[in-house]
Amino acid sequence: MRTDILGVAFDNVTLDEAVNRAMALLEREGPHLVVTPNAEIVQQARHDPEFARLIAQADLVLPDGVGVIYASKILGCPLKGRVPGVDFACALMDHMAQTGKRLFLLGAKPGVAQEAARRLTAQHPGLAVCGVHDGYFQEDVPVAQIIRGAGADVVFVCLGAPKQEKWAAAHGAETGARLLVGLGGSLDVFAGQVERAPESWQRLGLEWLYRTIRQPSRFRRVAKLPLFLFSAVGARIKGK
């Protein structure tokens, strides 16, 4: 049973539950899609019917942003908690390392995925990164064929929303992978290009503020959060 937050239905799961579901999906024929919407992505989906349909059809929809958690409380249907895409990916990689599953990294600027792969294999002993490709490609099918040739079980698709979800839906079957996870700018984090907020900020749900302070260019995106929460208040008043 999913919880509807302004038109996007989220799986009401903890981080551990999300990873367990993902590992179960890896035991079934794919492709399966995992999406990690935050408040900004929910707003995008409200104005992009194709994107909204892809999210609705995804096998796992995780509440990445604290704005989604606040909105769920306003709407009277609180989710168990935030499941950040980066944290989900890290926990999933730990399980993959233990079970021999193979990972492909797709996205970011040239060289970033390679550095991310180097760091991730050091941080998750036993993890098999079977290939990488930057996000600056013109032809989709050759990239899907490269992934298939690498024998990937899981693909982290880091092209930004909604491009990554649309790419995964269109070409997931061609990759031969069983699980494709939309993770936005996570490769920059894995490669050390972007610093995550200290754990104390994360526990307070203020990672968005920390990133905005470090990257003022994000202010315009963050400024949309109050509008998202006002939409939740309006929906609660209307009984939706």
C-alpha cells in the first residue's frame, strides 16, 4: 500500500525495508525501476504527465527529501521517514558486495564515474563495479548495449530527473540489468566532488540547507519548498 503525496504515491518504508525490497527485486527477472523523488520532483511530476506515469509504474518509490516527509505529516498520512537516495545506494552496495551482484555507474561529467567507482570499491569491499559511462552521450542504444555487455545487475542512472527515469524506462530492458535506480547527482557525492552535510545536519533534516549554503546556486530550487508545503496545506483543507 502506497501513500499519496500530492499525486505521487510513495512506498512507506524504512531504509532497511527499502533495501530488502530492492534485493528481492534482484532475484526476479527485470528490469525494475527505483525512483527517489523529493519535493522538487513531485512538483515536476504534477506538470509532466509522462513523468508522473513513470513514477507510478516504478517498482519502488522512495521519499528522498525532507519536504516530502513534512508534506506527509501535513496531509495526515506521515511516512516512516526519509530514505535519501545516497544512503539507500550505499546500503544496497553493501548487500551487493555480499551477494556478488554487479554494478554499473551511468552519469555525471567525464571522469566522475571512474573516480566514484574507485572510491566505492574501496568503501564497500567486495563490490564489483563492472563498468562506467559519463552522462554526456548522444546515442542511447550504444550505451544500453555497453551496459548489457558489462553484465550489470544494477545500474545507478544519474542523469537528473526526469531524464534518468525516462531513459531507464525506455532502455532498461536493453541493458539486461534487473534493477535501475535513479540517483540524480549522487555520482558527484560518491566521487568526492560534492560534500554531504555533517550527520548532525542530516539528523535534523537540514541537509538541503547545508547544500544551499555551500552551493548558493541552489537557492532558486530551495525557494520552491514553501510553495510545495503550501500545496500540501491546501490539499489537506480540501480533503484531498
